[in-house]
Amino acid sequence: MDVSASDIHVESARIQQQIEQYLGMGPGSLLFEFRQLDGLTRLDLITVNPRHQQSFLFRYETGYDKLDALRKMLAYVQRYRDTESSYTIQWRARGDKELQTSYFRAHNAYEALDKLYYGRDLNIITVFSVVLNPSS
């Protein structure tokens, strides 16, 4: 079966839309960043907070190509609430006066902090608290 580039593009857009809908995120609130890594495709799914415009890593997946990584991400978002704990992190960026509160799903506090610090210099953000939220 010969799959055209436009078929791959349409399927990719469809899965991205499913992920956005499943997470309840509006347009521009999710960024899908792909890169090649050791012969595989890595997808970094990044959330953008509409209030303070800061971006955070939601999750990354690797696959043999873009579609494989997207399919793995969709499977993850459909089940992550059952497998990960909820954390609240209070933090402030250097130069800001306002304390920010962000929420992350992670297996542990270290993973939650990795998501907060994704793509940032560790010295730019001061973390005041990391709290494991009670599960509902």
C-alpha cells in the first residue's frame, strides 16, 4: 500500500485534533514539536498557559515516524489520568512579582519539576512548593 505525503499530513492533523479535543485545549494552547533523535521521531507535546503565556512540557513520546509518535501520544492522553498523580507547583520567574500556580500530571515530583523546567534555564524560576494533590 502506497501512502502519499498528503494522506500522512491529513492523518497527522486528525490525530493532533483528537489530542486537543481529548485534553479540552483550545487552539494555540498545545504545540506539537517533532525532532529526529537516534533514528527515531520524538514528539514533545507542549502546553501554553493562556494567562501568563508560559509553556511547559506535557509529555514526550518517541516513535519510528511522526504518525507513530502521534498515535502513542493519543493513547497516552486517553489514559494518563488513571496512571499519574496530580501535582500543584507554585513558582515565580525572575523579575516577576506575581506567584504562579501550575498543575502537572506525573509519576513523581521530579517528573513534575522536569515538566516545569522544560526548555528553561534552572536559574530563571524559583519554585516555592510542590504539592501532591489528593486523588479524587
